[in-house]
Amino acid sequence: MRREAVVIAVLSGLGILSVGLGAAEARVQAGGQPASGQQAEKPPLYDEKADAKALIAEAVKKASADNKRVLVMFGGNWCGWCHKLDATFESDPQVKKALLYEYVRVNVDIGKWDKHMDLAEAYGAKLKDSGVPFLTVLDGSGKVVANQETGSLEEGDHHVPAKVLGFLNQWKAPPQNADDVLKVGLSKAKAESKKVLVYFSAPWCGWCHRMTDWLAMPEVSATIGKAYVPVKIDVDRMTGGKELDYKYRGSDQGGIPFFAVLDAEGVKLADANHPEKGNVGFPAAPHEIEHFIAVVKKTGAQLSESDIAALRKSLESAKP
């Protein structure tokens, strides 16, 4: 917001910026404890010690992998409107879902208008003209696709959820087609004489995130990559994702994550269905790990006994 930008810039220049402003302000006594009747402060909205460029680089990597966008919010812990916008992000169900499904968020601290200003300038974010919070949207390659002052998203003393949602929907990545994503994986598998390890996921699914994170571990990725091309299908975000899941699952029943091993022609060789206990999902329980290892032994011809033992050990040592 322009009005907050001017006030804070003046205070900053005088060297007297010491109190948070706006809705997120907490009354603190001299001893550093919350005043009587006040709750303890929440963790800071902005990490003032963070390397913003490193955070954004990691976010871009995640966005690229999941066909999402990166939402950068410039501001500071002193900025009341930054806290108000974050509250809208967290409290409105539709806005919260849009962020979960379509964006990787990064909050960039601007200090007293003296931190990461070069980054804002590189993105074309005119912070001193528009104030903060200020939003920048990046695509999966790190390219700026939108800059947005947030005053136009306000009404009175709050941000309008419908306006915020409209902005998020306008700049989200176009949806991928699940069949096309799988075809790319099958083509790669054929060229490299490998199988496809396709797994079905959704943004809200915690166990799906566990599977994605496990497959992304360097040692796991290197081992799995000897025999398989991993392909992630988002059943909620990809066009035809649910239908592809049903095709390889054999029904429209059962939870996610669900995985299947395909040959380079797309023929299913094995899947996550335990013969007695059904879908093992991300293998964590002993019988689930045993089933996954059995699938790998059956389909991963390029994997040695030590490779398979390493995968087993990794799963057994994974934190619950």
C-alpha cells in the first residue's frame, strides 16, 4: 500500500523504525514478554535472515517440477497490510486452495527498504511507488509473468478475497494433460530401455508429498533412475488425471498415492495393490515396504541386490 510505504520509509530514514504496525502488532512489555492478556507472538511472517535469492531458486525448482507458479510477496514484519494479506491467504478457503494447488510461496523481507531491493528492481517490482505488500509471480523458469500492487485488492481495512482469488486464477499455470505427461515419460523410458514408475498424487495429500520427497532424495533418485523414469500425475490439477488413475488402478475406488510400473508401451507390469491388503500407497509399514520391494525385484532388471537393499533401508529409516 502506498500510504504505508511512505510512512515506513520516513521512519526508516530517521532510524526510529522499531515497532510493528497494523493488524499484526503485538503489545510487548519492557521485559520482552507479551503484555497481560496478550498471546505470545506467532513466528515472524518474514525471515529477516533468509537469503531471498536462494529461497526463490528452490521455489522455482519446485514450481517447475509441479507445473506451478511462484508467488513472491515483498514486505516486512512491520507491515500491517502484509499480515492482513497473509491472513486472507490462510483464512479464505478458496484463496487457500488456489495457493496450495497452484503456487509456491516465498516471502521476501525488504528490511527498512534496504534489503533485496536489487531483486525487486530486477523483477520490475516498483516497491517504493506502490508500497508493500507487493506481489510478483514467476513461472517455472524463474521468469516474471506478473507484478501486482495490492492496494487495488483492498476494500476498507481488509483485502477482498474475490479480488485476491481473481488475481491468483489469472496468473496460474495452464493445466497439463495427464496423457501427454505420461507419453513424455514413456518416450524417455523407451529411449533409455527403462520402465515407467507412474504415481498418482494430489496437492492436499500428505502421503503423496512423502512419496515425491522420497523419490527426490539424491540417493533414491540415482538408484530409481537406473531402472525407471518416474512420472507424477496430479489427479486434481491435470486434465484427465483421474481417468488415467482409474485406468491403471482398474477401478475408481482406493486412495492415493497409487503407483504402477509400466513398460515403454504403457502396459502395466505391477502396481501398488497388495494381494491381501490393497493399495500400499507410500510404503511405510513393513508389509507395504515388502510389497514395494517385490515390485522392484520383479520389474527393475537394472538394479543390483545392493541397490534394492539400499531402497529398503531408505524406506525403513524414513521418518513417519
